[in-house]
Amino acid sequence: MTSSLRPPDPATRFDMFQFVAKYAAPLFLLLLILVFALLEPRFLHPLNVLNVLRQVSISGLIAIGMTFVILTAGIDLSVGSLLALAGLVCAYVSKGGTGDRFALGAAETVGSPVFVAALAAIAVGLVGGALQGLAITRLRVPPFVVTLGGLTAFRGAALLFSGGGPISGFEPDFTWWGQGRIGSVPVPVIIFFVAAIAAHLVLRYTPYGKHVYATGGNARAAQLNGVNTGWIMISVYMISGFFCGLAAFLLSARLNSAEAVAGSGLELTVIASVVIGGTSLFGGIGSIFGTVIGALLIGVLTNGLVLLNVSSFIQQILIGLILVAAVALDQFALGRRNAS
């Protein structure tokens, strides 16, 4: 008589490690919120919550673009420098030149409308992304090298364009985009979440999104199935540039100033947000939802440590350690998936 009991199917067996690897970011975010709420009552005050979201919105927008890049197994180290250059061009167009570049109030010269200034910033981002995408696909230079060169080149271009000084003092209709609110919610926060929803829909429910995942998962197989992987690679760097330009416009409006040193070190925060959110550096795996969680996690961690008067040096150490841990967790999870 044979027993009716059968060993559990490996495909249906619950894997605690895979579960933790999949949901590590949201679980850790909830844990951080709980810890900071217990240690510092001011943490959950509505004003502080909105402040966290406003801080996250700029880097979060760029992280959305970075998600597209990393999904194709690429990297973009130039985002901070491109943001600075786009912000300065945006400020120049808004003020109609640099005649009153150091003005603290509204501009004295007649510049261009806000939407023209915003389009100028976005155009700079798109061109910068396209140039890097073309260098990667046509010249076959690794993304790390191309964007490392872009990091230096765009920063140098920003310094050359501005003469090393800031451009400040914009009209109220310009600064509203960075400082204004709709109801009680800051405008940049609304733009960030709308952009995240749009990017999620593109990646999950359009042929283009499927091609991005396919290119990152196996570029050769994607080519054999008719995917124009070269165009996909160029386009994701243009998307990254687009979000750099948009973020540059919002940051300039928020600070009422644009300068060549803006965005220094931003690439670490952006890449950390994407990787901590579960997007694999090896391509083909990840989501916009995860990136939003990763950006919020870094924002909550930074804000909570500031409220607890923890040194900014320690903050950088912690973010670096979390980034390494996230990549290590991704590697272990990938190894277990391949072994099963």
C-alpha cells in the first residue's frame, strides 16, 4: 500500500528568505518609522511628515529615471551634474540672462515664461541623456565609464556656463513650483507621486516597459525576439535625463536659486534608493513602487537621525552600509532562485 502523503512541491514551499528579500525595504521602512516615532514625538507631526516628502521628492524623481537605467543593467553616475547644468540653464532662461543674477528678490529683467524655463531644463536633460546613450550603444563604451565622464563633463559645463556663481531671484510664479502647495501638500510631492504612477504604468502595462525588462534580463535574447535593444538603451538614459531636468526646475524653484554645485553626491542617494527598493544592479528585476519605498526609506532615515541630533557623517555611513546590505541580499536571493 502506497502512502498518499507526498513531499511538498518545492515550487509551492514557503521560502522565508525569499519573502524577506522581496519585502525587506517596506518592512525596514515601517520599522524605522516605528522606532523614530517612539524615540522622537515630533517625527510623526504632519509638518515633519510633509517635510520628509518634500525632501524626498527631488531625489525621488531622479530615482524614477534611474530605475529605467538600472533595469537595463546600466548605471548613470552623471545625474547630480546634469541636474546642476539643467538648473542653471533653466534659471538663465527664466531671468532672460545673468544681468541681475545675484538678485535676492524677483528678477529685474524680463525673462521667459515659467513653462519655457521648465522646458529648457528638460531639454538639457534629454540632450545629456541622449549623448550618453549614444556613446554607450554606438561607441560601445561601458555605462559606468560614459556616465563617470558625464559626471565630470556636465559639472565642468555648469561651472563654465555660470562662471562659478549662482543665478538667483525668480518671479513668484516660478518659485511656486518648488515652494507652493495644493491644499496642504507641497507641489513637488504631488509631481513626484504623479510621475511615479505614470512610470509604473509605463513599465508594467506597455510594450516599451516589457522591452526594458527584456533588455536588462537578457539583451541577446531580446534582440532575437525583435527588440531594438540599442534604442531601448538610448531611451532609458533620455528618461533619466528628463527627470534630471524636471528635478532641476523644481529644485531651483524651491531654493530660489540655481548653482553649479547643486546635486553634488546626489548619485549615491539616487542609486541607493533604487537598489534598496529591490531593483537588481544586474538588470531585469525591479519596480517603481520599490524605488519609491527606497527613496522614502532614505528620507525617513535621514530625517529621523537629524531629529535625534546624529552626526551627518554617521548618516552617510549608515546609508552606505544599507546600500551594501541591499546588494548582498539581492545576490543571495538571486543565488537561491537559480539554485531552486
